Amino acid sequence: MATWNSRGLRGSTLEDLVNRTNEKYRESGLALIQKIPTPITPIRIDKEHRQITLAYFDQKSTVDYIGAVQGIPVCFDAKECAIDTFSLQNIHAHQVAFMEAFEQQKGIAFFLIYYSHRDVFYYLPYEHLRFFWDRAQEGGRKSFRFDELNPEYFLPKKSGIWVPYLDMIQKDLADRPD
């Protein structure tokens, strides 16, 4: 069982940027996306500073965010990567299963990956993730390289929007077979 403080604040910058983006989309009436909190059981509490200093995860989380974009159900997870190779160990089988079921219900599932060393955001559609996932399950690479990514899914810089993923959702929908 993983402990809450063993992973530090990894990903907190990305989470903050995504949360600010979601707030902007909500204010503009474009989307309603919520951060899904991971249920924890506190073990040690610093009463003076009113902080949990050690906790255990109660259950496996599915995705980081869930909501709707213009009436379309959306779920996604946000990950940071500091090198050009993204290890599939950062994604869990229960997340892939949840996303698959979500897509079967006509929702859109994807990952937002922030390549921090390049300062670029990438929208990884579920279908692309599934290709890499299946390859690993069949004995192939347990990761994917930056140069394997479809260049059309890199998020453009956009004034006032930190992680502008809505355009990529539109592209993801357009690229799907009817």
C-alpha cells in the first residue's frame, strides 16, 4: 500500500495549471470539469499546523478529472514527465479499464502529459494510449518515446489558458471513425 507522503508533491504544478484552466473553461461556459479527490485515511496529523503528514490511500483512484464539455462526457488524467521516455508504469491497469469503459459509454478519455524539460503539453487520446499499452502487454516496449507521439496533438500556447486541451478534444472527436 502506498503512503501519501512517499510521492511528495510530484505533479502539483501541473495539477494547479489544469485546475486554473478548468476554472477558466467553467467561467466561460465551455466545460464543467472537476478534480476527483483520492480518498485517504490519515495516519499522522500535525495539529499545530492542521496538516495531514502521513496517510494511506483508501482505494485505487481511476482518473484525476471528470466532467462534461459541451454535453460530452470527459475524463482524463494528468501526468508529468521529465525525460523523453514516458514509462507506462505511471499508468495503472485499473485506469486503462476505467477509460475503456468510459469510452464505451460514448465519453472521451485521454491523458494530458506535461513534458517539463521541454515545457510542452501533450494530449494523448485513449486510442493512442491503448496502442502503447497493448504493445507493452504483448511483450514490447514498456514505455513510449517523445518522437513516437503524433505531432498534431501537442497543445498550442494560448493566451489566458494554461493547458488549452479543448481544441484537442475537438480534434480527437474529428479523428474518430464514425
